[in-house]
Amino acid sequence: MQQVATVQEAVKLCGKQVYVAVDIGGTNARVAVMDAARGASGGVMVVKKTNVMKDMLAFLQDFETELMARGWVTVVGAAVAGPGPRNAAGTQLGPFSNYTAECRVLNMADLPKRLFPAGKTAFMNDLESAAYGIAAVSQDGRFPSMFKKMWGPQDGSKMHLDHGPYLVLAVGTGCGTGLVHLVDGKVTVMPLEFGHTSIVPEKADQALLDSLAASLYKNDKPAEYEDIVAGRGLVRAYMYYRETAKAEASTPALKDAGDVAACAKKGCKIAADAMWVHYKYLIHLASDLAMGFVLGGVVLAGDNVLYNEFFVSQPDVQRRLETHFKSHTMERMGFQSRVDVFRQTQKFSLNIEGAFYKAREAALGGRAKL
């Protein structure tokens, strides 16, 4: 996906028929346009920093004005992904928690009409778009170059949805969960919220998770997976281990997950221990859901696993994670051994890929086959 600096540059690269994809994040809005005739090789994207609804809509209006000024361009399908739920009618997205208070909900009726044609535009939440993005790169053969198999029984490095549904775990400021599966041979994504499931900790981690929960909740509520698996959980684990180990004064107090990872990369044992417990509970969640959904595969996606490749790619760490994944009680029946586990290795916009997938689907009027 080529990124350019201005709307004017983006529209110059358009063909006669285009798909439009929008990814609304907490701090940036990305708009991409793809030549319908060229597919994935014909995409171009422009980014605007904003968390104000009226500014984001003005950005979309500017994009429409520049695009339609060419006179002969037609949008044949469009999709918008955002950091909030979609209503049952599919006409509203939000609230967006990071947007300013005056407006946190996007209505389809407020979108520019020619950039987002009626009956050819889809809304979805950000995890849903990421999962469709994974389906998209699997469909066009790019999956093996963007994801690496960590372990699993299937031959090769491709997704095998005919073997069972795939769980997507996208870790960042939260822990997004979603299911990619086949319905009558067609790809469907089910957004989930298992990041908010309460953890039953291992005995060795009980004090850590009790301390974490006490700092977050009242009335003795237990910690959730997201509390330890998201970036903020990595920081909390590091600070807990630093305090309980009575670390030397030279061991810094850290407030950013990236700093903890950097510290681990330099050989800090406390940081490495925090990284381990952070990923252990991500795999713990994956193992539980492997049983719950009788999965065929798991995909670890997002910047967290990408930036921390130095850690998760270590042979010893990978062996320990696989062992932990297969420590589930139902592994005695082989449920965990049948699952392929992948991690993302290349940086690309999953949400934009997923939005293009849904834009093509909207243009065709039905779900796309994998």
C-alpha cells in the first residue's frame, strides 16, 4: 500500500472505478483508494491526524471533492472501520472513546454521498476489519510473506479455514479478539470481547494478578486478560517484579511498554520476566478459546507481536509458549495439538486491507469467497 502526503497526490493515482477504504483510529484517520481493475497493487493511502469528528468528516469531504473533480471516477464500493461497535442496522459506528466529547459517533448519513455510495458502503469495528484483512491477504496469497507459523500440524504456511475457524488476537492498547470462519464456503468474521474475560491465574502468578486487580478494581474483582496482555499490562508486570525483587536503584521505573521491551532486549531479567508473563497469558487465552471454538488456527497480529519479534522468535521462548498452549486439560484429547499458530512478521495496515475486502464485498452485494 503506497502512502502519499496529500489528498491531491492520492487521487492522481486513481483509475476509473475505485474502492474506498477508511480506517479511523484513536489519533489518525486513514483513507485509501484502490483501482478496482488492479487490486492490491493499485492501492494508495493518505493519513490525517485527528480525533475530532467534524475534522475527520471535513477530511473525507475534501477527498470526495478532489476525487470527483476528475469527472470520470466512480466509487463502486466503500467500507469504514472504526474503534467502536456497529449498530444492528449497520448505519452507525461508535462511540469512539478517544474522540472529543462533542461527537463520538459516526452516522452513515453524515458521510459524503459520492465517496460512500448508498447500498455499496459497509461499517465495521476495527477488530472486525483486522480479521477481514487477514482473510484478504490469505485469499490473494500474501499470507505466507506476512505471517510465520510458530507451530502446528498442517503442511505449509497458509491458513486452512477448512480445518476449522481461526482466532485472531490483536494486541495493542487492548486485546482484540475475533473469529474468522467459513459459512457455506464464504468468509465471515465474528467480533468477540474475550479480552475482558476474568483470568484464573496459575499459583505462581496469583500475587501478581491480585496486585494488578487491586490497583484497577474495587470489591475484589479479578483481573481480566486485557489487564496483563495489553501494553499497559506489560508495564504493570515489570513494575510489580521490580518492586517485589527489591531491584537495585539502577533498575529504572518505566511507564511505557516499548521501554520495557527495549530493556528486555538489552538483557534486563526483570523486563524479560514481564515479557514472559505478558505473552504467557496471551497464549493461555488462545488455548482456552482453542477448546471453546474447536479452532483450526490462531493468528497473533498487531504492532505488539511485530515489534517484539526479538522476544517471541527466540527458540526457547517459542518452545515454552507451545508447551504452555498445550498444557490445557483437553490436550489429553488432542484439541490443542490440532491448532496452527501464526504470528505477524511484516508491518502493513490490516484494517485498510479488511476495509478493502468489505468494499469489494459491498460492490458485489454479498460475502466474498476465500
